[in-house]
Amino acid sequence: MTLPACRPSVFRRPRLLVVGCGDVGSRVVRQLAGRFRVRVLTSSPQRAPQLRAAGALPLVGNLDEPATLGRLGALASRVLHLAPPPAQGEGDARTDALLRALARGGVVERLVYGSTTGVYGDAGGQRFDETRATAPATARARRRVAAERSLRAFGRRHRVAVSVLRIPGIYALDREGGDPRARLARGTPVLAADDDVYTNHIHADDLARACVLALHRAAPHRVIHASDDTELKMGDYFDLVADLAGLPRPPRIARADASAQLPATLLSFMSESRRLDNRRLTRELGLRLRYPTVREGLAALARR
């Protein structure tokens, strides 16, 4: 009797497609190197050598040009969608284009989407879990709600287990745009204590680990807060950063003065206050946070 030849282990590894491989996606790729066959959709051919060095196979395509997406859905059984919506409009044409491409392949079994906690709008500082209804106050957040809606419909129609990670502010000292010292260096004011808002945080490494766990464990059609245990108002957060780094604390201004001094995008963040329950993250996904609060995540500042 002739025994069938064993397939090389590389062909037995599960296949993952990462869409939107920025900082967090790159951290996911590094974590999964050797365990998954990872393909990455990128609109920048110049990034191909970097992605290969990280252990991924780059695929050049652009969500804004659907004809370049081919049959993405035939390439992987799991998809991590971290691409942001377009900068304009009320819907997310990029997600819609991706879903059409995935549907043509027909092999996708699980999809994890990185959304935003901005879909809730202002909660007046209340603490809440994922059962709270969305109430987006900005076009940016409404585009995210539209993407979530399209993804849920796709999951029901094609029997794909879709899960959504709602993500707050991402930080890390080695993340471009995620080092809070940059804002302190600009001297950007924060709100006076009586006007200040609660903000939520997640370290980029913990978020990448949450993405990996969601690809394995997230229940179908489940929303999960990908947030740490921090409970700080925005001004107190930047005061902490300043104290740890040995920098001056940011100036405090009244909300009435903020509109004259700060850009509209920053004002929108300063108009929303909420505290997130993250028990689904820690209990259902089983994520043990390496940086349970920003104090642990920023500890290296004090050592420097």
C-alpha cells in the first residue's frame, strides 16, 4: 500500500488576508509569522520589500479601485480588515468594494473588522458595554457605522463569522502618531477640569494581540470593546505623560475658549466622554492585557 505523501507544513498553515496593514496590521503580521500564511493587500508597491521581510506576501491592490482587487476572497479563509473609510461621504465605499471581492471567492469563513468607539458619540461620561446603541455625531463615525452594517449583512448572506472590534485611542511610544509626547511638544491645550471628558485607550501591542485572538475566538457577529482598564480624563492623561517624561504639563482652557484655539477634528474628540466596559475582551477573547492601563504602557518614559 502506498501512503499519501505528507504536505509540507507551509501548506497546512491557515491563510490570513490583512487589509489595511499599517502599524497595527504590521504588529499582527509579526505575531503570526510562521503560524499563518499571511497575505497583505497594499496600495503601495514600495512597501512590498518591508512586508516580505515581516513574513507576509504583499498583494498590490487599491480599495478605491475595485478592478484591482481581483478574487481576493479565494486567497484566505480569514480576513482582518483594518482599512479606514474614505475621508468624505456618509458610507464606506472601500468596505463595500472589499466585500464584493471577498464574495467572488467564496472561501472566507471568519472576518474581523477594526472599527472605532466613536460610533457611540457622546455618552456624558457614562460607563457602558457593547449593547449600547450607536449614536455617531460626526461623518467620520457615521462612515464606520455604515461599514459595520455592511459587514453584518455580508456575514449573514455568506455565512461568514463577522466580528467587530471597537477601538479607542491607540498609543505606543514606537507608533507613528501614537506617542503622546508629540502633542505635548506642540503645546496643544487640554480642557479645564470641570469641562474635561473621559477618554479610552489601548496599547498598539495589546490591540494587535486582540486582533489575533478575535481571528481565533470571537463569537460570530459579536462586537467587542478593544480597550484597556484606564479610567482617566483627557487632561489627566496628558498630565501623566508630562510627569513621566519630565515635560511641562499642557495648558488648560475652558471649553468656551477651545473652539477659537483648536481644530474641528480635535474639538470633536473633546466633545465626547465615555467609559468602556471591556469584559468581553478579557473574558470572551481571554486577552490578558500586557498594559492594563496607560501608566504601564508609558512606564518607559520614566526610565528614560
